[in-house]
Amino acid sequence: MKAVTVTGSGGPEVLRVTEVPDPEPGPGEVRVRVYAAGVQPVDLAIREGFRPPGLTVEPPFVLGNEFAGVVDRLGPDSGDWKVGDEVIGFRLLDSHAELVTTDAAQLVAKPAGMPWEQAGSLSASGQTAHTALDLLGVGPGDTVLVHGASGGVGTVAVQLARALGATVVGTASERNHAYLRELGAVPVAYGEGLAERVRAAAPQGVTAAFDAAGRGALEASVELVADRERIATVVDFEGAARLGVRAVRTLRTAARLTELVRLWEAGGLRLEIAEALPLERAAEAHRLVGTGHVRGKVVLTM
Ligand SMILES: NC(=O)c1ccc[n+]([C@@H]2O[C@H](COP(=O)([O-])OP(=O)(O)OC[C@H]3O[C@@H](n4cnc5c(N)ncnc54)[C@H](OP(=O)(O)O)[C@@H]3O)[C@@H](O)[C@H]2O)c1
């Protein structure tokens, strides 16, 4: 099969689309023919040499931790999945390829009407947003500030917070303000003077903040939110330790992914695809994500 292989630590130029052996599903695993797989900032960080906790891999290896596709082969004891089932799934690496194997418990059924590009880029950013809002205990009566509201994580966070009954203020550049309004957030520009602009946009006060942007978002958040237990970042772990707010790593489960799929089915979750590129253009996909200004997601298609 073809796969996007990281040949060394460095920029997008270390990526090569190569022929590698087809993976075989082991006990409890399912093999999926991948149709679409999202690219995330963490893929770029791993390409450059960063290793999240629990990952010790060295080049050459294949990136990609979310995907959607069709069940292609079953390992022993892999439960009720059938060859031909359309699924959405996640794992730590290996999904930027034509075939991926995964634990059968890390798959959920893809709704028939969900476009492949959206399905393939839901399970990472979506579950990150879900994890953070869960830990923050967001609910009716809250006014939530979402930093980086137009990105892959922020797009889902805004809509989840709205679905949970909260009012949402979201930060993005002017270019994305109409988009944020469509998602249900009051848009505010980031940068110098942010706290003042948020106060003007939410005179009732902000009760929780979710940082999916870094770059000073936590400093503004502690000015605005009284309870530091109700401030979370998935980006700025150093700032979280310094300011005594929550540092959140995504906790991905099939149950969490199912909730996101249900929200999509109910019409409450718009998944924005900035660009869908064929596997062969993975380096270009990495360069786009690397700009830090993608609206929604960049996704590879196979
Ligand atoms: N801890 C975890 O488990 C975990 C899991 C997943 C993701 N993450 C992290 O979460 C962050 C968000 O990821 P993402 O996939 O949504 O992509 P991203 O590339 O970080 O976000 C892109 C968005 O950020 C906005 N943006 C850029 N600079 C900003 C600023 N100073 N303030 C507010 N918004 C700004 C951009 O809007 P404009 O174009 O309008 O500027 C763009 O829409 C990344 O840092 C990622 O590494 C962490």
C-alpha cells in the first residue's frame, strides 16, 4: 500500500509517499481501507521530532491519528464489525495510508450521509474539544470564551458549548468573524486589548475559558474568569503550570466520538474542510496546517 512516511526529523520535505507492506489486523483489531484522514498540528510536531507521552517511534514511520474508511479485513475476536462497514476511527499513528489497522474498540459507525472528508477529520480535534468542555463542566448559564475558535478544535468547541446551552465568545481574525457567527459564537479579534474586547462582547461576564490557540490566551483568560478550575488549555502547558489552570490532553473513546457523531446527525455540528488533498500532496497539507491559520481542517484523501 501507499503511505506517507516520515523519513527523518524536519520540515515537510522529510515526508515521502512510499510503498510499504499492507498491515495485518491482530487479535481484537480491524483493518480499514482509509478514504480520508485529517492532518493535525501534532502530526507536524511529531514530524519535527516531538514525541507525546507514550510514543517512542523513530523514522521511518507513518503519521496520522484519525481516519474514516471501510472495514476491509477482520482480526480474530474483533467483535461485531463486518467487512464493508463504513467507520470513523482513531489511533496514535499510521492513518495517512491506504490501509490502517486499529483496535476494534476505537471505531464507530459512520453515518451514511456524512461526507468522507468530514468523517476522516472528526475524531481528533472533535474529541479534544469534547474532552476540554467536559472537564470544564460547561452547561446552561455559562458564557464560554473559546480561543482559536475557527480552527479544527475551536470549530467543534464552539458548537459543543452552544449545544450544551452556553453562550460563546470566540476569538479569530476578522476574516473568520462571519464564520464564527454562523457557528453560533460572538466573534472577537485576538491580540492586544483582547480582555477589554471580550468584556464589551460579554458584559454579563465570562464563566469559563478554553484555549485552543496559545499565544497569550491564558493571560487574557485569567483576567476574565474568576475560577481557574474553569480555564483549560490544550496548547500552553507551561502557561497552565505558571497560572494554575487546567492543562488538558485529549482522552479519546468510542463513546465520546459517538456523541459527536450524534450531534452531527442532529444537525448541530458543522465540520468545515479548508482543503482536501490527495495523499501524494501530504507535504502541501503539512505546510497549510503549519500556517496556523486553517479554518476547520485539512484532510488527506485516498
Ligand atoms: N492537548 C491535546 O491533546 C491536543 C489535541 C489536539 C490539538 N491540540 C492543539 O490545539 C491547538 C489547535 O489545533 P487546531 O487543530 O484547531 O489548529 P490550529 O492550526 O492551531 O488553529 C488554527 C486556527 O487558529 C486561529 N488562530 C491563529 N492565531 C491565533 C491567535 N493568536 N488567537 C486565536 N486564534 C488564533 C486561526 O484563526 P485566524 O486564521 O483567523 O487567525 C485558525 O483558524 C493546536 O495547538 C494543537 O496542537 C492539542
